[in-house]
Amino acid sequence: MVAEGGASLDGADSPPKRIAVWARRAERAAPWILISAIPILVIPVLLTKSMTADEYVHVAAGAFTLETGSFIPNWEQPPLAKLVAAWPLRWMGIVSGSADPDDSSEVKEAYRKFWFENRLDHDAILFRARLPMIPISMALGALIYFWARSLYGSRGGTISLAAYVFSPTILGHTGLVTTDVAGAAGFLLALRLFWGACQTPSAVRFLLMGGSMGLAVLCKFSGLLLVPVMIVFLIGSALRARFGSEEHKLEIHRYLPRGGAGRKASLRAVGIVLAAALVITWAGYAFETAPLSRKARIPKNKKLAVLMYTNPALLKAYQFVGEKLPVPIPSFFRGLDRLRKHNRHGHHAFFLGERSKMGWFTYFPVAFILKTSLPLLLLLGIAGITWWTGKGKRPAAESLLLVAAVTYLLIAMTSGINIGVRHILVFYVVLIVLLGRLATLNLHRWKWMGIALGLLLGWHAVEAIRISPHYLAYFQPLTGGPSQGYRYLVDSNLDWGQDLQNLARDLEQRDSPEVWLAYFGSLDPSIYGIKYKPLPPDEEVEGWVVISASALQLGVVVKGGRVGSGDAFAWLRKHEPFDSVGHSILYYQIPVRE
């Protein structure tokens, strides 16, 4: 009804109702606004950050594979992210030269020509290669939102998405051609489809689950950790259903031993999953079929070696299998073997003032705390407390997500490759999905809690905006912030060689002085016009010293393409830097000795 003069009698246009309408509209628009913010936040990384150590190989290897069909170079990383980065370049006429893939010197020369003798300069090529990484990150954000929304409602989905979008670690690696964000996306997708199969198992769902597992492995070899995650969850949930409440029983339990579906049905389900995973993985390697090796190596085990040499027939059979017998996806198995050897031999790393080649058991949980914003840690803590105390909604899928997070982290903690928190991005995104449970709290009863959660999310966003575009160098405030990060962690946590062109600009503003330089990266600093003298290891110098944080803490000298290690710059750590570039390259002024 409308009264005389046009005033509303039923209050339909009253301010509170108009506010409620606009609030609903904002809630519906928020996910799209947040996902659209990812390219806005990441483009500055593409424009200002130099090539990182791994990108030099990843992009060139992807282009080399497209040109030659060989997956041999860069075996240690699966091909999908590299091919996604290199494919648009091919359409632009930016291609790699051909070379014998078994000749490492020829491959290195092909890489060099790809970057420095192509129709565009190396920075222009890199910018275009990085662009496809943004849609992958946006797709991962959408997956996080929809899964969290299915568990906790639209507000829960928005909370999780906001936490993801403004995570400096996520933003830093979204802007680079690496396998990490793609690996997290593939892992989470496979986990989501596995949960669907747990609820309503069917041949189609098993097919989708297996295919997504293959996709996850093509993104990053850590996708294989889906297998132990799924096994632990199935065993744990079956025991919980058997000895606990019937409400914990899942439909997929019928396919377990003594579950009721029968042995044939169980074997058929496993067969569908394995076949789908194998086909997708094989397709990602272009259905490659070849012998495992051109020359089968005699086992290092002395007993096996003696057995081979004393049994010619056995030796011939061994050589035939290794050198002549075609097998599917040999590059996949070679890559796994290369990764196994890398993990066994370790990797030079720095952690809280210590140096080691075999890593530390506590590396990843501590690195996670150091590299995650304080408000996000507080939000995760609140979510954990509410889960532990039974507050709010507790969907069944939370058990799977918790098992995935804990299992993945525990396995990562045994790794001998401790070079970056990026290796546990799966742990990040799984926790971020779980963060949506904050929306299930009774915020009408505790209004102060709603205000506090909003302020923490806002603080989290401000942290990301303040550090832009130096997301890779982010350290939370209790560490002293990014300027003090080099005292705790280096390598891809802080300094991956990404600030070389920013160093050139900074030196130009300082009238381009000649400096002593130790740079941790794949490029020659002279390509940006930097005037420098190589900083000699284990030798004190005077004047301006510019050094990458990773070189400072790892004692690494890159010379002639060869990496020598040792604590080469221990003398320099006795001094304090007076400035930095991007928080990753440090300036020192060494006084003249009297």
C-alpha cells in the first residue's frame, strides 16, 4: 500500500530493507570481485620481476618439448605447467631450436638461443609465458570457493576465497612459471572428485576421480601423494564407522573388504580409477613409448652387480629390458627416479641461521608460520578451536580435508629438499577451504566475533597490498617483516633471482656505480647494463657490495654456469646491509681498512 504523498505503508522501501537487499547483492557479487582481483594483484609481478632460477629452464623446456616432442630435458618436473606456458608462445612464433635431447650441451645451447636469439627479448617472452599461470590460479580460487560454499554456505565460500586471493605466498607463485600453483589446483580437484565418489560411488565418478588424479600428477609429481591420503582416509573413516556412529558410514565403504559390494565390484572400481589415471598421465606425455634407457646401468648394489657379471644370460635380459623393451611413459618414470635421487642426495638449504644439505624435519611447519600473514594464522587458529570444541557446523568432508592436510605435511617434513614453502601449497589451500567454517558460527549471538573476523580478513588483505609486488619476499610482522626475512629463510622463500632488473633500475638512480656483485639466478647481470665485479668467495673487499640474500646465506657462487657451494660470504654477515632491492638483494657499504 502507498499512502497519500507516495509514502510506503508496508515498509518495503524502508532503509533497513534496502540495506538488506544491497547486502545480498554484495554477497552474490563478492566471489566474482575477488576472483577478478587476482590478475590485478599479479600483473605487477609479471611486469617488474625478472626471470627466476627455475623459469629459465621451465619455459625453455616446455618450448623444447613442443618443438622436438622430447620430454627428456627437465625430467624432474612433469610437463603440463611447462607446456601451458610455452603453448601460446608457439602461436606467436616464439619457438625453441632443435637439439639432441641426450646431449646436455646441445640442450643448454637451445635454451640460450630460445631466450636470447628469438624474435622477442627475454623479458617479453617471459611476460607472455607467465600470463597463462593467472587463469590457473583463478580456477583454483573458484574451486576453493565452490567447495567451501558446499560445506559452509556462500559466506563460508567467500571467507575462504578472500583468504586465498590475498595470500602473499599464493600471489607470489601465481606470477611465476612453476609447477606449484598448478600442482595445488590439480591436487584439490582430485580430492574434491574423490569426495564425490565417496558419497555416491559410480563408474562415472570413479572415472572422473582417476582422470583428475592423472591430471594432478601431470601438474606436479606430489600429486602421487593423493594415494596415501585416500588410503589413510578410507581406513580411518571405515574404522570410525565400524566402532563409532553409523552417521560416519560412507557409500564407498561398500567397496572395501567385507563392505558388501563384492570382490568383483571392488576390483572393477580400482581398475577404473587406475586405468583413467594412467590414460590421462600417458596422454600428457603424448602417449610416449620407448625403452627406459639408452644404456642400462649395472645396479650399484655389489651383490646384484656380481650376480649380473657372473650370469651372462641374466645380464643380457637386464640390458634388453632396460635398453630395448618399449614401455609407456618412460619420461615419467625417469622423472620420478631423478626426483628420488634429488631427495636422497638433498639440496643446499638455509633455515634459521643453519645450513644443511639434507634438510630439517621442522622446516615446513616453521616456514609456513613465518611466511603466512599473522591475521590468517589467527583466523586458522580460531577455526581450529571452533572445530576442536564442536562449535559451528561440522560437515563430513572436513575429515577428508584434515587427513589430506596432515598427511601431506607429514610426508613433506621427511623430504630432503627444503628450498621453499611453495612445496606445501597443497597444505595452504586445504586449510583455506576449512577456514570457511568460521561462517557457521552464531555471529548473531556474538556480534563482536563477526566484527573481529571482518577486521582480520581486512588486515590480511592489507598485508598483501602493502607488500605488492614483492609477494615472494613476504614474512609476517613478528619476524621483523620482509626486510629481516633473509635471517630466517632464503631461496624461493625470498630470493629466487627475481629482482635483477629492479637492481638495475635502482643502481641507475644511484648514478650507476660499479659494485661488487654476487647474484643468485640464471641471468648475466650485464644484460641489464649493470656495472659490476664478481664478488670473490672467501675474500673480503671494500666499497659497495651487492649480494643476493640466497648467495649470502648459502655461500653460493654462480660462475660460468657452475654452482659451487660453501660458506663463501661468512665475513660479509658480520656487517649490516644499509638498503635492499625488493627485500631480496642487499646493499652493503664496507669501509676501507686502515
